[in-house]
Amino acid sequence: MASAPMPRALVRLSSAHYLRTSGALFSLRSTPAQLLFRRNYAAAKNDDSKPRVLEKPDKFRPPSHPARIPSSRKRPQYTYGPRLTDEELATQKRKQYPNMMPPEGSFMHWFLTNRMLHVYISLGVLFSLAFYVFLMNFLTSTPYRDLLPERSELLTHPLRSLHQFGQVYKMHAEHVSQETAEKRKRKVEDVDKRAEFRRAHGIDEENTSLLRGWLGEPHEKKTEVVEPEVQDAQSPVAKEEQFRDFEGKQQRRPVKKWLGIW
């Protein structure tokens, strides 16, 4: 015979009893540590109602290129392996790497990093170039090149060669000074001839003495003695700037104005 179905009320009671018994068994099986952990977790929970909002960056900044340069005082954010020892650091300084600066303590490192050495090298190159330009200019422009000593004598008799070179250079300097004086004299004579031509043809010569003062000493200006005009005291002559009106009063001559303004 088929079993009769249980009433709904009995089914609800049996399910509730099963849940109570299983919860009690689970609570008995749980250890005190788990209960403690649950209590601590519930106590450490933050009850802030406001959510955390991160600051919006002005642009994309990857971790390798931060906004601020990392300081050497702070500990680096990323560590790539253990810290090197003092012996390993000293070995790296003495090791030669390809396409890198020479290690410290070597001759090439001193040669490339010494500032005073580079200053002396730069000044030596500049002075040597200046001396070469001066020597080539002297050899190409002097008329006494035949009197210069030969190059072979510079090694055999250096003092005598230098003395002879100095004498030839003095002669060259005197020759250049003489040519300059002759050119200046010719220019002064040319200015005098132009001034005489202008005086002969009655041309105004206000600015003729300017060039003459640069090129040579200006000539003394001829002063003419002008005798004062003897005037009769009884009939004085009025000045050009003043005149007498019909009433006999002296009036100043009006200034000529352009368009009534100046």
C-alpha cells in the first residue's frame, strides 16, 4: 500500500528542526580562533560613508616616468634583486664596458675628464693657428723674403736664424709705415687740391675741413681784419630786427611763419 502524504504543517516543523540541529552542530565544530577572527574582522571594518576618490592625474604617467624625480634619500620603490656589496661596486668601477667611458683610475679616464688639460690644449691650438696666419701673411706681403734664413738653418743655427728673422721683420714694419705715410700724404694733397678748386670757383666749403682734420693737420684759417663802420650818433641806424612805426615807436619785426604755425 502506498504511504499517505504528510501534512504541510509537519513538513515545515521537520525542516525547521533540521536547520536548527545543523546550525548547532556547525557552531560546535567551529573553533574559538575562527570566532575570534570573525570578531576582529567585524571590528576592523571601516564605517566611513564617503567612498575613497583618487586624484585625477593631468596626463598618463607610467611607473617608469613618475611626475617627480625619485629622491636618493628615500628607499627605491622597486628593488631588482639584492643590494650590491662594496666589493662588487668597486669591481664595477674598474671594469671596462663596451661603448662606455673608461673606468676610474685609468689613463684614458684622466685624459677625458681633466679640465685643465683641455684648457691648455685649446689655448695651444688657438695660439698655433694665430701664429700660422701671422707667418703666412708676413711671408706673402713682405718684399724682403729673400733675406729670410732658410729652413735648414733653423735647426742648425736657431739663435742666428731667429735674430735674422727679427731684423727682416723690423725692415718690413718700417716699409709698411712708410707706405702708409705716403698714402696719407697723397690723400691730404688731394683734399687741398679740391679745396683750392672750390675756392677758385666760389663753391661753399663748410665741410671741407672735416676730412682734412682726419687725414692731416688743418691749415690755419686766414683772418681778415674788418674795420668797424663809423656811424653818426645824431642819426642812428636801427637794427634789422626792429623798425619804427608811424608814431615813432620802435617795434620788433614780426617773425615769418609758415602756414601761420612756425
